[in-house]
Amino acid sequence: MAAFGRILVTLLHVTLSVRDNHCSRMLGLLSRTLAATFRTILVTVFQSDHQRPGQFLLHAVQRLSLKTGADEVPRRAVECQPGELYHVYNRGVDRQPVFFDRNNYAHFLRLLRRELIGEDGTPAQQAEDTSRHRNADVICYCLMPNHFHLVLRPLTNDLSHRMGQLGKSYTQAINNRLARFGPLFQGRFKAIHVDQEEYLLHLTRYIHLNPVRAGLTHDPALWEFSSYQEFIGQRSGTIPSPHSILQNVGGADRYKSFVESGNPQPRALRKYLIQG
């Protein structure tokens, strides 16, 4: 059985090595279908009967499923236009956690910096002009235990690919650490076009107040996994770009007062929100 498993996985990996675009798409679809089908069969047969010989094949196909995306329904790439604003969101499969400790949050932010800003976070690179590597301006962000919010302004046509790389890299890191298999996030990220910038200020407040609404803290400034501390001058970070918002509102103190005022959000803001 183990020998058969090795042969099967080798054949599936060959399909992934094809470089012809048309053949690659066809074989990629075939490999995803095979991986999902065999994994379902193996989970049912070998785990229910406790037959050890099937464990190698089950493990191999589960690993291949992660590489080929067999657990995800194929979706069209999210199209985001350079220069426009987008509220970007994703959550864990079945609303399950995607961040388990402080190191997870920190690693996600490192990947976000690498994929979107073009930095690796080292002092040497931060001293360089990284504008030519930048794929998006991150206006604000908030990471929650089972989802995340970003407000982005893409600078290239590469945002969908970069967000995909971010999700894959983070998922692989968590899967390796927790010895789990399969997708971590619920499909591709979602993006809502913010076509009226006058609502951007209110949108950042909504995002920064997520931890308060969820009962994780009474003060948004105490939630370290958002950009709020940069907005109010409590922390100096390299990820968010709050300058235009702070300039429009009259500075960090004014922004803090605005967020903590408790004033209701405009009804028109609802179309820019993503219901979790």
C-alpha cells in the first residue's frame, strides 16, 4: 500500500511540474480532483478501520491537497484596480481560529509586510527606498482571532496574487507548527471597493473597534494586533499609512477622540462592510 501511495503521489506531482499553460490548467484540475477523491476514500476506510498501512498514503495525499488547493472550490481571482481603495477581509474555515498566539500574529504581519510593502522588516532594508517593491499601501489593519480586516490601496495589478501568497505562506507555517492539514482560510479573500473616500475615516474606526465589539478589550489601544496604536501616535510602525486620514481629521488626538466618541456610523457605510 505504501508503494502504491508513493507511485500515486509521484504521478500527481508530475502534473504540477508541467509548464504549458493549457496543459497545466487541465492537469492541475485533474490532480486536485484526484487528491480530494483519494483523501476522502482514505479518511473513510483507513481511519474508521484503524488500518495502519494506509497512513502513509493518507498523509501524502493530504499534503498534496494543500499544495493543489483541493479543499477549496475554484474561484476567480479577485480583481482590484491600482489606486482604488478596498476593504479586504478573510476568516478561518467554519469561523475557526487562524491566530493562536502572539507569534502567529507577528508572523502574519511579517508576511504582509513582505508581500504587500516589499520589506522583510530588517533595519537594513527599512533604510532603503522600497517604493519600487511596494505592491499596495496598507491604510489600516486589524487581526482578530478568527479573521482579519485590511484597508488597501493597490499600487500594481498584482494584489490578488500577493494576497494569495500571503495566505498560502501563513497556512503552511501554521500547518507545520500544529501538524494539521488542509486550508486555514475560507477560500480566497474578499474585497469591497470603497468608491467614496469620505467614508474611509468611518471605515477605519469600524475596523479599529473590532476588538471592542468582540469583547476582547474595552480600549482599542490595548489591542496590539491592529494599526490603531500607529494612528494615535502610541507606536511607530512601518506597515500602516495613516498620514492622509490623520491630516484630514486634524491629527492623532482628534482621531482618537473620533474613534472613542461612540457616535453612530453613517448608514451608507454598511455597503463597505463585510459581514463575518
